[in-house]
Amino acid sequence: MKQKFFAALCAAVLTVCPLAGCGAESSAEPETLSMQDLPYGSTLTEDSAHDITAAYDKRFFDDDLANKVIGYYDAIQKKDGELFKSVVFPLYHDYQMKTVYEDKITEQQLMETTYDTIKEYFGYDFEFSYLNIDECVYQDGISGERDTLKQFLDDLSEQNGGKKISEDTQKLYELSVTRHTAKQGSGDRTETPDKLEAERLYAIQYQNEWYIMYS
């Protein structure tokens, strides 16, 4: 995979018309989809149990995944390199630090730089008030980036003498996260006018534990 790929994420269909009755019988009733068949985002829930309020579809998110996504942004707002390192996928993160950042910065410096960039954009010391995780790609063939990432991780692991990551991967999500900010210390936990464009994150459930991958 070319490195530049890493430098640069569902409308709900409530009813479907039965094949035999579509346009043939006006009396045919639409078939109602069950809740488990509705796409991501059909049932968004606000989670305010953490330092940052987050909206996501609980049918797809367990507590561990929610903790990791929110922890990723909590690490940025707190400029906490250790927290950041604890939530990211080690193999992918090591590649990013060595290849993209050329081992010239630490996780702590990365968090400080990321924070300062957002601070400069808004013009104030900030905290994330609300995260809207409004898209989630979880099936093969829907996102070329997600599917290419799967092969990249396998190749990277084998280059480092390990087995294919896909052998122990339960799930791989491509997420779109819109980030709202407020002034630091405001206590605002809602969607604010100040927001950043949706960010693409990847979440991998590897050996039954969730991790985050950033681009």
C-alpha cells in the first residue's frame, strides 16, 4: 500500500416491497425489516457517561469500543501520550511513528501538536464537547480503503515475522466522527457551532479487544 493512503468515511431502509407483489398487487403489504437488519445509524444513542458525550449506534458498539473511541479524543484534549498509546493498535501505530513521523516525535509530542493545531484553528483552549459517530462501514466491498487496510495489516505483520492479523480479527470498522468543541472548562456536553470536519478512524477488534487506527 502506498504511504500516501495513510496521510489523508447509511440511509435507513424501513420497508421493502416483496418481489412477487411489487407493482403487481396493490393490496400487498410491505415487509418490515427487523431492528437487527437496519443499517448503522438507524438507532443512535447519546452516551454521556464519559468526559465527552458521544452519539453512536449501540447495536454495533460495545462498551470497549466506545471507551476506545472516546479515549482517543480524550487523549488529544488532555494532551496525554500514554492514554493515546493505550487505545491505538500497536502494529499500525508503530508503523505510523516510524514511517510517517520517522521516529522524530513521541506520542506526547504528537498529542501536544495535535491539540495546538486545533487550538489555533478555533482560537481558544478547547475540549471536545460532543462526538457524532454518524457512519460505520463494516462489510467487505463497501469501502476500498477499509478492505485495502486489511491486506496492509496482514502484510505488515508478516514482514515483522508475525502471522496474518486477519486470522485473529473479529471485526474491522471504518468510522466517520464529527467533532464538536467548546472552550476549556465550559462544561458544555452538547453539539456546538464549532466543529471539525468528519474524521475517518478505523476500529479493529483483534483477539477480542478493540483498538483505534488513525490516518
